[in-house]
Amino acid sequence: QVQLVESGGGLVQAGGSLKLSCDVLSISPVRTMAWYRQPPGKQRAMVASITKDDRTGDRTSYLDSVKGRFTISRDNAKNTVHLQMNNLELEDTAVYYCSADVWIQRYWGRGTQVTVSP
């Protein structure tokens, strides 16, 4: 069984920073970890992902609107993934979900609210 526990959400003013963390409890290898977000009334979309590659190092991917502001990182020894969010904008307000791909199954956390105020 795989469990994901997120932390770090909250209320921040525009221009501020937050760091989200997700502990992935899994006895099987986790290849890809990612953060998704779902703004009010909109669909869930991927914000950033990081894939473990033993040959070339971890590979990352970002939503265009967060490039240069958000940084995803992982601690492979601890199966933890982080999302450092800087220069937050009102449009970043959403519920943020952590995901982890174990073999062919994708698992989800329960989500953490991020609210950016003017």
C-alpha cells in the first residue's frame, strides 16, 4: 500500500513564498513524483514533475506559468518530494496534490490548500 502525506500549504501574500512537501510511504520504488493543482471551478492540472533516472539524473518538467518561480526536488533516500514556490501570484491559489507513480499505478495525496492574497 502506498500513502502520500502532504504538508506546507497555507495563506500567503502575492509575491511571497511557500514550500510544499510530500512524504511517500512505499516499499516499492517510486519513479515519478509530481505536484498537481486544482483551482476553484477548474480541472486538476500538473504543475511540476520529477522523474528518477539513474543514468542521467532526475528529470524535471514544469507548467509554463510557473517556470522560473517554482522548483521541484526530491530526496530519493526518504521518498520525499518538495515544491518550492516563489513569487506567488493570485492565480496560484488552488488545492495542491502530490502524486507518485509506483509501477503502473498513480497514487494521490489528499491535497493541501494554497491561498494567495493581494
